[in-house]
Amino acid sequence: MRLALLVLLLALAAPGRADDTLHLYIWNNYISAETAARFEAWCGCRLKQDYYSDNEEMLAKLEAGAAGYDLLVPTGNAVHTLIRKRELLPLDGQRLPHLGNVAAAFAAPWYDPGLRHAVPYATTVTLLGFNATKLAERGLPTDTWALVFEPEHLKKLKGKVTVLNSQRELMAAALRYLGHPVNDTDPDHWRAARDLIVRAKPYWATFSNSTYIKDLAIGNIWVAHGYSNDMFRAREDARAARRPFAIGFAIPKEGAVLAVDNFVIHKSARRPDLAHRFIDFMLQGENAADVSNLIGAGNPNRAALPHIRPEVAGEPAIFPPPEALGRLEMLRDLEPKQRRLMSRLWTEIKVK
């Protein structure tokens, strides 16, 4: 009788254990396997990750009715959009005892003053990664957006260049090259940026949000417009494989986009309790340092800094010095009318 009762109790408990799963919707390659495994062991739960490669992709999926995600990791402008649409749950500060580890520079961001909905996780710069060996052989510059926009350079690189498959990021690069802020909303400036992109497009290999990491590391492409943490990974992969070339990455002199990615809890979250536990786990210094040491992202967590490897902390394209920070801007949200125009211009870019 007692044995039968025990079997029944275990059977009833099993669904509860199966439900101890945190559903995380996040950028590709943004939490290391080591970090995920350590959280699962600490939490006694499972971490299930789904991936997106662009903020617009994530927002479109949610707009289409996707539900069941506990945590998202949007960039600041996307956080602003989600707050405006009432898509996020407020954070419970009592469940985040390590929230004070967020560095002062990131503690009151424009998109969420007071961190009521978002906790900064990592920073990236959208920049140029390149095969330093191949570019040096061809006498090409590595510190300017001209490398991906000007035919005089592209003629030496045809079929060896990729750009991000992101309307906001690619338009931002074109706007900065033309001397405008990344958040410029002048329709004439947008059209000029579109024309610049269309002129350069025939020389590019493809639009890519993820494959450029491997292609750059193995030498299939020589120049990539992408994220600093991805370029770090490409460089490390090329070194580990002892490739006969060097990978470099640099912030263009005209300026670039700085992104702050954040943990937020979606309104459809089934386990906001686990979401809070994960956020606080990632706020602890040694855990927070993983995104820099293992993935090569910048870090808004002051408690992480002592745990970050010196060669990562000293990389100016990952932790930009003051003179470089002055050339970086965060993308802002667009109004619906502006979004429609941007989408129309993006369609024109893709079909030409």
C-alpha cells in the first residue's frame, strides 16, 4: 500500500518537474553553453533557448502572437517598443538582490529609466570585421565604412563582403558614412542612404546575420559588417584553427551603433519566478563576466570587471575608450509612419 502511494505521489510530481523550464528568446550565440549548464545546475531547472538574429525579427514574431517566452533579450530601442506596447512585466526588485551591480553609466538608460522593466546584460558595437592579411595585400583601409560602400574599394573585394540583414543597422552605417546621425529621420537622407546601399550591393556576397562568423574565420569572406562579439568569435576561431591569416575588427572613424542588450520578462511568461532567478544569477560578477570572456561582448556589470580577461577588457572595439564612445550612438525607436517608410526603402534595396 505504501509503495503504491509513493508511486502515485512521484507520478503526480513529475509534471511539476517538467514545468521547471525557463524559456529564453535570445540572439544567436549570446549565452555560452558553460553558462547555461552552470545555471541549470544552480537552479535545478532547465533552460530552453530559441533564437532570433535581429530585433525586427523578434518584434514581428511577438506581434504575430508568439507566446510562452519567459525572458527576452532585446536591444534598448526594442525595449522601448515593448514597453510602449505594454508587452513586458515589471521587475520585482526584491527578487534581484544583485541589481546594484549594474554600472552607473547603464543604471538609468533612456529606454527604461530606473530599470523598471529591463536589466542590461551586454553591449556590442556594430563595426567592420576583416581579413587583415588580405586587406593589407590589397592596400585597403580598415577604419572606414567606405570599405563596404565605395566601388573603388569594392572592386578589389567583389564577392568577399557581407553586410547585416538588418534594415536599421545597414541604414545606420550608410547614414554615418554620409555624415548623418544613425537616428536621422529625414526622408531625403534615408533615400540617399538607400541609393548608397544599392550602388554597393552588386559587389557584396550576401546579407548575413550569423553565417559571416564562420565565413570570416575560414577565409571565405574578407570583410563583414557585423557585431563586435561575433568578430571576436571569428578571430578566436581562426586562431584556434591556425589559419594562415589574421582577423581584425575596428570601429569606423565615421561612427557606429552601440547596442545595450537587456533581460526583460514578457507578459506571457509562465515562469516569471525562474526569469527573476536567471536575471539575478547573471547579475553576479563571475557569471556576468562570461559574456565577455567566452563571447567577447562588452559588459555593463561593474562586478564583472575584475573577472574579465585583460586581453578582452583591453580590446578597444569591445570596451571602447572615451574618444571612440563619442562616435557611437544607440538606435532609437521609430514612429509607425517612419517604420513604414523604412520598410518600403528596405524592400527596394532587396529587390534591386
